Amino acid sequence: MSFVKVVGLTKSYNNSKALDNVSLEIERGEIFCIMGHSGAGKTTLLRVLALLEKPDSGEYYFDGEEVDWNDSLRKSITMVFQIPVMFNTTVFKNVAYGLRIRGYPKLEIEKKVRDVLRLVGLEGYENRKAKSLSGGEKQRVAIARAIVLEPKLLLMDEPTANLDPTNSAIIEEIVKEIVRENETTIVFSTHNLFQAKRLAHRVAHIHRGRVVEVGNTEEVFEKP
Ligand code: ADP
Ligand code: ADP
């Protein structure tokens, strides 16, 4: 079975279907892109995959097992949001948060935080106030906070939508590095097809809550 498999996911808000019978399979180690216009259902799909939202119907199999919505897999699946939300403390505490609530020993936390800050290019930023950072730096802190838990699946909802091209390029390099270093599976959404081409192995197009096309990135974009 695929690493991630969803079958017939449906989710409505106010009688309107944000997800309409979505089925997808994603392989381990893949960078998978969800494309679609604003309102197509990308965020809803990612939130369901992140277990932040329960679908009205459908099945979700993760790493060989059907998801139990009451059981928290939340260390195995983490999510980065379009707009990074920083706690009003230091970069160190923002990144360490998930490890601290899980009771990791202090020295291990310090090492893990140091390692992920290096990966996102924020070495030495530990004592900076997270809220004082630039938008690009905040998004990198948000990514560090998500990967410090060593998730098997990392979800990123339009991670560069609010960034300039330079900062977007930095985030794209970080995404590739995460997959290279940790064999993390990444599902991200974008409406930037150049970004999809640069990053993704496979792409799914969603339109009005339905998957209208899925395939290898080259195939999907070379169609007339
Ligand atoms: P996208 O991320 O592709 O822009 P969304 O998943 O955010 O799309 O939204 C899909 C549809 O579901 C939209 O019509 C949106 O208005 C609706 N929707 C999403 N979340 C909610 C919510 N919490 N309450 C009501 N409607 C929602
Ligand atoms: P609290 O306000 O919860 O008491 P502290 O400021 O005492 O938090 O920090 C909690 C722990 O986090 C400290 O024991 C320290 O190990 C670690 N810590 C905080 N900031 C840093 C940093 N910049 N570099 C390394 N470790 C840090």
C-alpha cells in the first residue's frame, strides 16, 4: 500500500463541498504538489491529511494503517501554514516547543534545535525574538518547528505565497534538503506552476474539491 492513501474524502461547509470524493495515493519520500485555484480545496485537503480536520466521509490510510481520528499521530505528521504564527518568545523556544511538551531531555532538545536551525539557514538565531524576524525568516522558523519532530509526513500549505522570489527560492532549497536528509514525504500546495515544476515529483490538480488530474510533473505540464 502507498505511504499515504485516501479514498473518497468528502468534506462540506454549509452544504458546499470543499472536498468532493477525493482519492489519492502518495509514495514515501515523494514531493507531491497540490495545485488549484483559490477556493479549490487545497487547504482543506492538507488539513485533513494533517488530522486537523475530520472528513464527513472517506478513508485515510497512513503508513499502512487506517487512521484513527481519536489517536494522535501528530508527531508523525506536521504542517506548515501559509502565514507563519510565531510565539512571542525566542526562536529557540519557538522551535523547541513541540519537543518540550513531549518531555525530551534538555541536551537533546538543544542539539535537535541547533541541527534544524542549521538546515533552514538560521544558525545563531536562537536568542532572536521570533516576532522581530522578516517574513521569510519566520517561515523558516515555522519549517524548523515542524521538522524538529522528525515527521514522516510534512504538509506545507502555500508556504511561499506571501514571500518574494528570493525568499521563495530559499524555501524551495530547504524543501529539497529536508527530503534529501530525512527521507521525509512532503505534500505542499501552490498556485505557482513554476514552483510545482521545480519541486514536485507528482502533481494533483484540484478544482471545486475534485481531483481532476494527477500525474508526474513533466507529464502534467507538457500536455497541450
Ligand atoms: P484553497 O486552499 O484551495 O483556497 P480551501 O480548502 O481553503 O481552498 O477552501 C475550499 C472551500 O471550502 C472554499 O469554498 C472555502 O470557502 C470553503 N471553506 C474552507 N474552510 C472553511 C471553513 N472553515 N468554513 C466554511 N467554509 C470553508
Ligand atoms: P522557561 O521560561 O520555560 O523557564 P527558559 O528560558 O528557562 O524557559 O529556557 C528553558 C530551557 O530552554 C533552558 O533550560 C535551556 O536549556 C533552553 N534554552 C533556552 N534558550 C536557549 C538557547 N538560546 N540556546 C540553547 N538552549 C536554550
